[in-house]
Amino acid sequence: MTPEQIIRKFFEEVRSGKNPDYSNQLMSEQVLAHQIVSEEEQTVLRTPKDYAEHVREMTEAYGNYSLEIQELLVQGSKVYVRWRQVGAHVGVVDGYQPTGLTITQMTSAVYKIEGGKITEYWIQIDRSGIKKQLEYNKHIK
């Protein structure tokens, strides 16, 4: 599979929440995940099993969310993806109790593919936008 095909399959099967355990087919045994949290860069080591659990936690928080790739660009072994995820606030998120109301998340990431698997990624999530929605929903519920 090409890097683009690997990432499309990753989003279709794993990131979508449909089949989180398929991560072991598309991710290396250890993946470097570079993240921005409160404007600070962090790098964590993820395994396919860790990532599958992460996806299950999203499903617990946002139910059967929808995911739409809005942009996908490929340059050699790297694939940039920007997506929109929409779900219902059905689980506790950052201390906010469930409201059942809609939460939209905008995210972008660059995935590095080596040997036919994801080996590293850099991700940015609009956490401020999520927090504003959680705060707003708390007041209208």
C-alpha cells in the first residue's frame, strides 16, 4: 500500500472507531506521537494497543462520532490530514459531565510511513474550541 492508502485505511478502520484493533496492521510496534498540549510540545510513545484504547475512550466520550477528512496531502513518506469529527457529548470530557449535545473537533496531523506502517506523527487538536463548546453546552443544558 502507498502512504496515502495506509492513512486512508487508518482513518476508515481505526480512527473512525469502527475497528480500533486494526491499528496493529497499520502502526509500528512503537510510534512516536508528537502532540501540542496547552501550547507545550509533548512526545509520547504509543503502541497499536495504546492507540486502540485511545480510540475506545473517544467513543466513550463522543459516542459513534462521524469523521470527515477535509484535506489530505502526500509528500514522499509523509501524509498530512485535516479532519472534522462530530459526536455527542455522552461521556465525561475534561471534567465536564455529559450533556448529550454536539461537539465538533477540528484536528490536523502529519503521519510518517516507513516499511508500510505508521512510525511517527505530529498532531494538533483545537482543544480551545472543544473547551468552549463544553463550557457553552454546560450552560444551556
